[in-house]
Amino acid sequence: MRRSTDPTARAGLGASFALLAVVVAVELADGPRANLLGLLAAAPFLAAAFASWRDVCAVGGVAWLIAVLFALPAKAGEPLPLAVNVGGIVVATAIAAMVGSIRQRQSEHFAEVSQLANVAQQAVLRPIGGRMGSLTIAGRYISSNAAADIGGDLYEALDTPFGMRMIIGDVRGKGLDAVRLASTVLGSYRYVAYERPDLAAVVDDLDRAVARAVNDEDFVTAAIVEERGGTITIVNCGHPAPLLLRQGQVIPLEPPTSSPPLGFKPVVCPRTELLEPGDRLLFYTDGLAEARREKQFFPTAERAWGLLGHGTVADGLASLESALVEWVGGVLDDDIALILVEYTGASAAPITVPSWELGAPE
């Protein structure tokens, strides 16, 4: 028998052979008559749920051999019922092998689709990180779908002639339609961010791109950001307000006035902040704001400094993800995109505090 390398398949084979052992033990305890041979047919079906068709045939072969050994003695019982039971094991093995083959092909197809989805996601959502101008940036995508990292959250950071420009957004909906719209927004942004001298023009172009690509009920929440000379400007289009982490404080950077998402003609109302050396800003999508356990939302603002205020920006996002996954018990209802940036001026003091969360209960 070919050795299976899949742990699930190995567990299925182990359960199948354990079932055969139980049937053999019961049959031996039952006396010389072979009354329970039909139960051996369950073993290949059990294997079919986990292992390949070859493994199913191996289990069926062992089950058939056991049945023959029990049926051979003269006192085993009537020949016809015994022959039916032995033949039934052969038939059951054949059916189980077909089931196993179909399940294996479906599993391989699913794995291929998942891999393609991951490649598509990486093509649409390029990794961001490193240093851009006066900022150190880290990005992280947390998928709610264990099968594939694919969804409608988006982000991008670009070093343009107008300063560092960045977008983070969330497409209404999920699946391939959301990915298509995210791709449209990112493609438009990667062009206009280099061409438009002000964020109002960038927002107008993105709004038209979204309006052309969706129906009346679809939209994209987004925060469009520009940093130039230590001043950061944020245009919020229906998106969660970013958090400013400064000297132990966490300050939500709410927009001056609320504005609808892209696709609904947002009004550009920028918020401008003068950054101080060591300032950090967390940008996120609403999957973080809505993450909860037992109707209790994750306390992002309360824990932001302890999780994100120390270590590198990449360490901070890793700590936030770990705390979030622990909070929700490993089950997220929505994808989450995260960006953490740090302003590194010439007088910024080096960070010497460990990267794990300060003040966490021991």
C-alpha cells in the first residue's frame, strides 16, 4: 500500500483498520459462526471519506481477506449468506473507491482554486512595507476565509512627487465581484496618485471609477492619505477613522464632517495633522471595528497603544492580529486590512521597549 503523506488520510486509514480490528474481535468472541462479516464493508466507506481510492482499495482488500478467512471453516455457517457477505465487501469496496476518487478530485480542484485565488489576491493587493520618505510602513491582510485570502479590502502606499500617498478601503460585499471592484479602485488609484496634484482630484477620479463599475447599491469606503514634510492629510470617505498613537495616548482622527463612500459623490473634507517624531497611525477596515465575541467588540482604542506603540510597525501589526484572533476565538466575520505607519523625524528617539504588549496581564 502506498504510504499516505496527508495527516487526514492517515487518520482515516487508522480509523478504518481500527474498525476492522473491532469487527474481528467481536466475531471471534461470537463463536465459530460468521454472523458479522457484513460489518466489514463499512471499513472501505470510512476510508473513502478521508483517503485516496488506492488506500480505499487496500482497506477493502484487507476486509475481503478477513471475510474469506472467517468464511472458510466448515462451521462458519450457510455457504450462500457467507458468499453474499464476501461478495458484498467487494461491491462496497468498488463503490467506496469511486467515492474516494471523486472526493480526491474535488479536493485537488479546491486546492487549485484556492491557490489561484491567493495568486489573484497577491496580484491585486501588492505587499506594502518598508520606508517611504519620513514614514515607516507595514501592511497586513487578515482573511476571514480559511480557504483563500481573497476579499474586497484594499490598500496601497506610493511614493509620489506630491509626497507619500496611501489608500485603504473596503468594498461592499465579498467574493469575486468585490475583488474585481477592489482591483478597479487600486488600478485607478495607482494612476491618479501620480498625476493629480491634490487629493480632491484623486477622490473625484476614484469616485467616477467606482460609479462606472458598480450598480446603485455598491460602494467603497476609503481613506485617502498624503504625507508631506511632516504634515499628514486624510480624506475620509465613509471609512473608520484612523487612530493616532502619540506618547501613550490614542486619538481617533475623526473627519471634520461625515462624507459618503466612493460611488456616492463624497464631499472632500480633509483633516490635517502636524506629526511629531515617533507618532504612529493605525488605518483599518471595518472588519476590525466589528470583530466581537459574545456581543462584545474588540477594544481597539483601549489596547492600541499596548499592542502597537512599541517595537517595529510590523511587530505591532503582528501583535494586534494575535490579540484579535484570540479575542474572537479564531473566527472572523469579515476580512480586515491594516496599515500602521510611523513618522520618523530626525530627532525621533530610538525605540528600546520590547515589541510585545505592555501592561498585559501576566
